Amino acid sequence: MNNFKRCGLILAAITISINTWAADLKTDEQKLGYIIGMDIGKSLKDQGTDVDLDSLIDAISSTYKGEELKLTEDEAAAIRKVYVEKRQAEQQAETAAAGQGNLVEGQKFLAENKVKEGVQITASGLQYKVVTMGDGAKPAAEDTVKVHYRGTLLDGTEFDSSYARNEPISFGLNRVIAGWTEGVQLMPIGSKFIFYIAPELAYGEGGGGPIPPNSTLIFEVELLEIEE
């Protein structure tokens, strides 16, 4: 049994006794102790924190009982600072590596996609394909538009969709990613386009929310109206 699987069990009744097991949860205090242990175990597992459980239990028990601790507040703060800086450096390295992989994958996709039938490309590098060409007016960059849309990553993962919510969205064209600002201006009302957007026209190196760094995005966009 690995550390994380043991964590929820071992921390079950720290407030009562470190030798109490889940089967002995009879009192409210025991149940509360087990719940707190579950929360701690889940937090450590979700964060990927590798800790020594014996030390963890010792510290919780001593702090709760008001016993003398093995580290001062200053010592703990210094150790915590080193750990946080180390984890941040590791996460930055992981993000950079993932971003580089996404960048290469996106460049390969766009190079192959731009020669496919029906795909057009603008001076900025934005690629698009007309699904339906409407006959209404085209919006300007400062206009507010109402659209239906679906956004996916290259692997097909859908990260956002007004279709799924069954509710179109309105926004100012100068308040969205560059690929949208440029692309939607190409669309007469009633049109439906597919946009293939490189990261420099989307969320770039940082990504955002469910969008990984340096992601090339695919958007299906339907322009419903230009709002007054």
C-alpha cells in the first residue's frame, strides 16, 4: 500500500489515538477525526505531495496536544519556503516542456491543414474554413456579436461550447483572442466557419483554464447577429 492510500486510514483518528481504525468509528469525535484525515489525505494526493506519514502524524498529534514541537516557527517557515520554490521551479519546467510539445504538434497540424481543400489562410496565419456563408452584414472589430460556438483541442477534447449550454453568447470582438477578433470579422451574419488558431493568436505560452500552454485551437463558430 503506497503512502497516499495509507494516509486516509492512518490519519483517521489523530484527534483520539493514532492506533484507531475506521472500524472503530463509534463516537462523533472519532468520525470527525476520520473526516479530517480524509480531507488531509485527499489534499496531499491531489497536490502530489510526497511526505513521510510518520512525521506528519507526529506533528499533528504534538500540535493538537500542545506538546513541544521539533521545529520552531522560523525553521518551519524557512523549510516551507525552500520546498515551495522547488515545487514552483519543477512546475515551471513541466509547463515549459508541455508547452514546447504542444507548439511542435500545433505547427505540424497547421502545416498539414493549410493545404487541405477549403482551408484558407490570412496574413496573420489564421486558418479558416467556410461551412456556411451567410448573406448578412459583417461585423467590425468594435462591434458586439452574438454567436454559437464549440472549441476543441487538437486531440478532440471539447473545452467550451455554447451549444452544450444551449445558449449563445454575446461579446465585444475587441475583447477576445486575436484569432476570434480577426476571424469573426470575415463572417457575414448567418455564416458558420471553422477556425484553426495558432497559440500566438489564442492563449499563447501561458494557456488558460482548461487550455494547455501553446495550444493550437479549433473553433466552430456560427455568427447569429450583430448587436446594437
